[in-house]
Amino acid sequence: MSKRTYVIVTLLINGALPWLLYVWLSNYMSSLSALSIATIIPLVDTLYHLLRHRKFDAFGSLMLFTLVLTIAVVALGGSEKLLLIRESLITGAVGLVFLLSLLFARPIMFYLAMRFAGSPDFAGNWQFGYFRFVLRLMTLVWGVILVAEAAVKVFLVFQLSTAQFLAVSNFILYGFIGAAILWTVAYRRKSAKRLAEIKLAAQA
């Protein structure tokens, strides 16, 4: 599956399908019941990916954290508004994890990047101050974006109808995440070139 196809499928599963199911079920049951059923779809999608990637590392731990938090929020029950903001609470909590990790010796972005880096000397780059700065900046940016996305969606929950919110919520999510990814890709290219120059100078 190409990256473009994967993004489209993800948007359909986590955005369009829950919204369409909610609109359809609302004609046969209460709005709260319809919303509860519709939100099962993205939860099942999350479970599928967690079961598919069994390796327990930093990335898997973060996914497990979001899953446990999702179950906890769902178990609380509550009003329709609470169900609508539960994903935002999860996104915001993950953002806080990013920000709080800045207080530790190595930020969470170091472990996430190491999971996908595929470079044997990745961990060794930690000795360079510029490398540490780059990972801390990336962690800060992602933490701020995730918390901001959650804040925007929580605000909109109380400004829009349920159908309107479901129609735009995932566009907001992927808009924020898309902006973070684009910035990360561009900054990674620039910082990788700078790091290579620093390492070359150190060897000389």
C-alpha cells in the first residue's frame, strides 16, 4: 500500500466512516448511543495496529498509553460532549508526555526516532550538542502542536453541533499532524546536513 493510499484509508476509517455511521444511526436511536457506536470504529483500528506490531518499545509504549487512556475515558461514560472530547483528551495527554519528557535526560523523540532511524550509529550521535538540540526542539514542537490541537477541538465541541463537529474534527487533527510532519521532514533534512558537517569537522 502506497503512503497516499494509506493516508486516504486512514481518513476514511477514522473520519468519514464514523461520521456517516453516526448520521445514519441517529435516525434509529438516541444521539448518545449512535455516537458511542460510531466511535468504536477508530478504536478498533487502533487495536488492529497495536496487535499487528507486537514489539514493545518506546513507540509501542506510547500507543499502549493512548489505548489505555481511551479505555479509561470510555469507561467514565458521561454526556455526549464528554464522548466527543475524549480523543482530544488523549491527544492532549500525549502532547503533555512529549513536553514532560523534556525534563528527563533524553526526550521521547530520541526513542521514537531511534525506532525508525535504521542507522546503527544513531544513538552515538547523542554526544553532539547540536543533535541533542534538534531532538529536544522536535519534541517541543510536537508537544505544543498536540496540546494545541486538543485545545482547539475541545473549544469546538461546545460551539458546533455533534454532526458538524464529527465532520470537521478529523480534518483538524490531520491538519495539525500534517503541519507537524511537514515541518519535521523539512527540519530533519536541514539538521541532518548540519549534523553531517559537524561530525566531519570533529573527525578532522
